[in-house]
Amino acid sequence: MATADPQKLKQLIYILMDNAIKYSESAIHVAIKVELDQGVITVTDKGIGIPEGDLPKVFDRFYRVDKARTRKSGGYGLGLSLAKELSEVLGMTISLQSTEGEGTTASIRFRLYS
């Protein structure tokens, strides 16, 4: 059992799924699981991935990995910064694991109550 604002959580998951869809032509995998005393929601794509050097910066406002992208294909660089803010408001943590050319997994971790 967990407690969260359903609208904020919905928006957080939407942002992660929207990014996965933008950068992957393969199916997106969403999973919910329990690890120790935490709930974990993961969104995994098999897309272009994020270069290792860019991973620490992707949650910064207006940061985009590929500066050549236009609004049509890449947005303004606000999605992941908003996702980070939403996760903090919800008392959750968000992280990304990515390998360039192989894909990305976004994870949301939250406390479970018994």
C-alpha cells in the first residue's frame, strides 16, 4: 500500500512514457514491483539511450541531450526537470539508467506502508 496524489503521479508517469515514446520505436515496458520495503515503477524503452556524460544533467531545466533537436522532435528540455520536481513533491525518488544505443529505464521509488 502506498499514498500519493493520483493526478501528480499520473503526470509523472505520463512524462516518463512520453519521453520513452519520443526516443524509441520499439514497445515501451512499464512495470510495478516491490523491492525490499519500496515500491518501484519502471518505464523502459529500447531507444537511442542517453550518453553517460549527459545523465547527471538530464534533470536540469532546459537541458537537452541533442541540442540540434527542434521543438517537433525534442521539446524544450522541461519534462524531466518537471518529473524530478513532481517526484520530490510526492516524496518519491526518480532515477535513470541508460546505455547509448540500447535504451533507457526510468525508475520511480516510493515508500510502502503495511
